Amino acid sequence: MGTDQNRNPRAEQTVCPYCGVGCTIQYAGNGKATGTAGPVNTKGEICPKGGAAFDVVEHEDRLTEPLVRENGRFVTALWETALSRVTDQLGEIIDQHGPDAVEFFASSNCTNEENYVFQKIARMLGTNNVDNCARLCHSSTVAAMSERLGAGAMTNTLDDLAETDCLLVTGANPAEQHPVIFRSYFLPAIRNGATLIHIDPRETDTTEAADIHLDVRPGYDIQLLNSMAKVVLDEGLVDESFVEERTTGYADLTAHLDDVDVGSGADVAGVDPETVREAARAYAEADSAAIVTGMGMSQHTCGTDNVHALLNLALLTGNVGRPGTGVNPLRGQNNVQGAGDVGALPSVLPGYEPVTDADARQRLADEWGVEPPSEPGLTETTATHQFGDSVKAAVVFGENPAVTEPNASSVRAGFDDLDFCVVIDLFETATVDHADVVLPGSSWAEKAGTVTNTDRRVMRMRPNADLPGNARRDLDILTGLGQRLVGQSDAFDYDGPEAVFEELTRVNPLYAGMSYDGIGDSYQRWPFPADADSGTDVLHTETFASGQQTAPLRPVSPTPPADAVSGEQLVLTTGRALQHFNSGALTRRSETLMRMRGEDVLEIHPDDAAARGIEDGDTVIVENDRGSVTVSAAVTAAIRPGVVFCTFHYLDPLANALTGDALDPVAEIPEYKHSAVQVQKSSASTDDN
């Protein structure tokens, strides 16, 4: 373990490395991080993960030297040796198979500047094969909202949501997953009289604060949302002036909903029809009503259509373009919003301009000296299916796809089929096990730059510690790789992250008016045009971000989940816990967080447990054709019958060994929220009894 003396910790205002809330933290002087008053956590409030954020910075497992694989084993290497291996191997693959033979995994946990440089490397090499883990959490949300409204981010701000009259929270558990947002913004609204409607198959800490709970069957949200829309129509709750002035397609939607029966729709969704009517009235009759959505809505093969159905509700009731309204996806990682903003996606350039847009490509060509390719690249989910075939190499920056991708056993086998894989990371993760070269990078506490939080605030990060051993800052690693791989050293010759950000503002219209000085210790919010004095808080006020005055209403038909349930199978749905984060590679190295939640459990309803002879605490086997995991059972009525739940934070049990690789046809997001599994008591538990 490192010490204060050899790492020179210091207290500098920065941003928490975990979820997308964007809490301001700094080193506390006792081996811990502490919250400090910032733009979002205005009273310095933080969650347990924020308090434990410094635990991994000086962890004894930190990578401090480059590693290269020799005769199947890793050996330490000089930086020059490791970088030359990367340059030579990738260069050879590109020469033989073309640049599209390489997939670039960007990092939602790294800065805007780093992700911008990363996607620039890919595109200057001649491929749009760059993606980030937004693909796995909210790509369907972005797809639907971008198509209909012109922007895929939160329509509103946390501040104005604190003044709403109704919160419709669907597929999210902000009390645990975004606790500072819940306690500092949502609870004040609720205490001030706002109605909280919670749509989720589980009863959670969020449900405890709810007035209405709809425990929907996973995969049947469209039936529920169409039924709510039908109630809005039947009971005269449509905002007719808004629909007339700001929407198109009303006749088509009403004709489609004519065939919807609220009772039968509720029955298919597994909820009480009177509760559906109550929820629809509460949402539609409120002066201002905001939708807050999460991965329970997006992580389905029909995830994009789920969000289209949500958008219909918002547009029918005029709950767009005003404070306290809108559709507001809560982002899961501290810079998943920013990674998309700066172009770490295969189909769009910085600022979400399509790669097919010749003017947008020319803007980058004027800056870079090289025009990006015009054909969209591979998403990371599709690319993993092509490992060893058309995709020969992977560059993985600060992510752990061997754990986070669905059907993990198949993905791991795919990594082994690659000709070459380089990983930039802090620890020897499960993905590192498949790498040929590993480059030791920098933690949140050792870097400067910016990140963009869940309500579009761009904030600055500042170093709180020095690098361990021979590790390097991520930005230095990436610019060095860019100089070597692309061969145009001036294109990656930056005098620090501020110079990268200045270039970003020249090519990304959403950030055009921003600057480090303007951000200071506070924030700037996009869209921030070059000629503006400030950014825009509430989107779509007079016109939509698409540039149009109207947005289309869209009929949405249900589609069944890809993983059909048969016989005695149950539906596995996965999610987060308060104490851990993503693949757990960081949080499971925190003694503090592991004391709070050291192992995973499988939540199972008492009826399902009794039918299988399972008692609370028993060891159970959860399996399907894709894999098998062993885990302790937590028998609880907080989950609906027919459904079981566990997190994806643990390497054992590895929940994603069970999830399927069927994808939403539009966003190519996996169906993490609906996997058919068998659950049985293990012989170990039987022997113990």
C-alpha cells in the first residue's frame, strides 16, 4: 500500500469518479476522499462510493509498469518496448486487413479530453470503430430521443426537477444508484407535494418514497406505457394546444391506441389496471411532470421502442420544454455523457453530428488535416461478435468488456481469438487476462481535464495525487500512441488537457462557447454556442434540438423479449447496488465498500423459493444454456414473483455469463434485463442441512 509521503496527496477540487451525478470531492488528508460543496452537491454531500474513492488510488494492486506477454506470461517492459509492440502489431494488422479490423473501446470513466484524443486516433487511422459503454446502458434512450427531439441527453436540469409536481421514475432506482440526486433534488420535491410514481419489478429504497408503484414484468413496459397513454386519451387529459402546436402524427397515434385495452394491457404487464389509471392521471394532471428513466427501460431488445413510448406520454401531456418536465435519463458513469459528446461513438462525430455529414467531416478535416471516414463503424456489441473474424485487434481504454459485455463467456473466447489486444488500465482486470500489452494509466486522482455529468454540466477535474511507480497519465499515453500510429506528430502535440479542450470547442458546436476559465470551480452546460453568454438549461422550449418546431408522435407496438421463458424458468434481471460500481474492478478493491457489501445475492420471491425448496441464505445455482453461477439466495417479497435479481458488480458470481447477446435492432444495446434462467438449490446447501 502506498503512503502519503511517497504519493504526495493534496486537496484539489475535482469530480467523483463513479456515477454520473458529478459530485465535487477532494483528498481529505486521511487516506480518504471527502465531499466539498460543488455545482451539484451544493452542501458537500456524497455517497459511500465517493467517500471511498481514494481507496483504490494507492492500492497495492495498481499497475505501475508496462506489461507485455511473452510465451503466454506477462513480463514487465520498458515504455519504449511496450509502445513499439503496440505500434508494430496494430500497424501490421491495419496493413493486412485495413483499419476496420481494429475496434477501439473508449472509456466512460475517463475525461472528455482523453476520449476526444482516443476517437481522433481511430478516425485518423481510417475507422469509425470506436464506442463506449453508453452502448450498454443508454444507447437506446439516445437513439429514440435523438430521432424524435434532436438530442439524447436530459432535457432538463436537476435544479428544475426539484420543483416538479410529479416524478415518473421508470426502470431506475435513484435512491441507491444516484443517491445525491435522490436526496438533494427528488426528495425535496416529494416533500413539497410532488407525486412519485415508480415503475420497477422490485420494491427498492426509491419505492419507499413513492405514492404509486407499478411492479411491471420485465420486458413488458410498452404494454404498460401504451395503457397509460390510452388513459390520457380516454379521460381527456391530452394537452391539446401543445399537441397542435408542437407535435405531428396525433391521428396515427390515436388510431393505434384505439386498439389498446387498458385492462388487458395491464394484465400482460403484470400490474393492476386501476393503478395504471391512477398513475396516468397523476402524471397527466400535474402542472409539471418529469420522466426520469434508467436502464430498466433501455436494456432490452425493444429498448428504443420503450423510450419512444415514454416520449409519447411526455408529448401528449405537454411535458416537454418547461422547467420540471421532460425526459431525463440518469447516466451511470461519471463521464458517459461526455464520452458521447466528444465523439466516442461509431456513427457520430464530436457534437453528435453524423459521420455521413460531409460538412461535419470537413470541419474535422480542417482541424486534423485528415477527413474521418464516412461510413458508420461497428458498435462494441457487434464488434465482439466479430472478434477473430473481421475484427482482428482491440484497443481497450479504461473499460472491462470481458465482464461488462453480455454472454461473457462467449466474449472472453472472442478476446482469445484476436490477433492482438492492448489494454490501458489501473489494475489487472478480467480483460487484461486476454491482453498482449498492458499500459499502466492514471486514476481519477492523478489527472486533469473535464467530465460532463448527467444534466449536461461540464466540470473540471484536478490532480489530488502523483502517479505511482512508472505509470503515466492517460492523456500522455494516448497522445504518444497517436503520434506513433498516425504518423502526424503535430496532430497530437498538445500542451496539456486545456489545449485539447480548446480544439474540442472548435469542432463540437455544443461546446463552442466553453473554456477552462469559464468553467473555473463551477460548470458550463451544453449546448453552449460560441456567441452565447451561457449554456442552455431546459431544452426544446420554443423549438426542438432538431431545429423543428414539432416532434412526431409515434405508434409503438410491443415485441416479446428475445429470451423466451419456458417451464419452470424465471426471469433474471440485473442492476446496481449502492456500494459498488460497474464491473466492480475498482469498488471491490475498497475495504470500506466490501465491508458494507462483500458479496452478491440472488433476490427471489418467497413463492418461487418455496416451490424450489430454497430458504433464505441457501446456496443456489442459476443457469441457462450460456452459463452457470452459484450465489446465495435472499428470499424477499420485494421482488415480484417469476423474477430474480442480482447485480453485475462481482466477478463471482459473474451475472453476465447468463445474459444473452440479442441486441436492440436500432441501438444494438443488449437485453440485460430479461434472461431466462433455471434456479435450483445447490447440493452444497442440501448437504449443509
